[in-house]
Amino acid sequence: MHHAHDAIYTGIIPRCLDLIFAKLDDRRRRGCTVTCHVRLLEIYNEQIIDLFSADSRPLQLRENPLTSTVYVEGATEKAVDNVQDTLKLVQVGALRRTVAATACNDHSSRSHCILT
């Protein structure tokens, strides 16, 4: 699979997205209906921030008692159809992260970004 973002040093996120969407495309070709949604979160100072939302209030980590599944309550989900759409959303979220980093120079080195 060859995409516009391919280069000698392609990062782990584009490589993983290539694999995921190749599998999804294979399922679509076999007649399955497939949808994909992504979330982009940042963890900094023990707070979870939704990088797809203009609201910078921290979100809460919750556990579903029936399934023992841990989730972030209120995280924004964005529908995506391909690698390019997903990478564009990641870039938008990264801008929100960068803007927040200007308030504290070492912010980005101590924060963690999670794409699901």
C-alpha cells in the first residue's frame, strides 16, 4: 500500500493506520459494512484533555461495572474513512496541544498523546 505520506522514515502512527485501513478495506471488499471512529486525548498533570474539543475542561476516567471496561467519559469521536482523514485530524489535535504548550515550555515533553 503506497500513500502520499510514505517516506524513508515513516512514523509508527501512519504505519499502524496503513495496516488498520488495509484490513478495513479488505473487509469492505468482502461485503462488510465498516465504520471507524477516532479519539485524540492528552494526559498532562494527571488530567485528560480532549484534543478534538474546543472545551479544555479535563475529562474523567470511568469504569463500566458490567464489563470492567475503562473509558474516558465525554471524549469526542470523529468518523474517518481513510489514513489521510485520520492524519489530518491528528494534525488538528496536535495544534491544540502545541497551543497549550506555549503556556509552559516543558509541557509537551511531560504530556502523553493517545490516539484510539
